[in-house]
Amino acid sequence: MSIAISAEPKIREVSVSEDMITAHPADGRAISMPLSWSWRLSEATPEQRKNFEIPGSGQGVRWPEIDEDISVEGMLSSAPARRPLKNS
């Protein structure tokens, strides 16, 4: 008999402080990244930062009001989001 187990962490809870985003997967870990790594979140109001959802799969977090999505993979890759270049 074989059993398939997903190794991808599924987020069950998120907290956003003044300077950190922390995701809490169902496996008990905590994954944190600096708020400054998301220019949209760092420029958002505290109320906008609190308005997030965890889509059904639990593989990321979405802030619909500011159009920001951060995946578990993105948090684990340790890479800040780049601000898009403005067109002149």
C-alpha cells in the first residue's frame, strides 16, 4: 500500500505586525518575513494589512484590498518583491 503525503505546508493562521508577516502552517512551524519585502504591504494601512484571506488550498495569503498575494514558497525563498518600474 502506498500513501501520498503533501510536503507543502498549508497555512492555517497569519499575523501581521508593524514589521513582520508570520504564517503558521498546520505542521506547527512559523514562517516569517520582513514586511518591507512586500512594498504593497509596507505602504498599506494597518487596517488593510489586517484584511487578508487564506485561499482554500492554504498555500498562500491574499490581501484583496491592495492586490497582494504571498505564497508559502515565496516566504520560504527569502526574496523581497521588486517594485514594478513606472512607465514614463
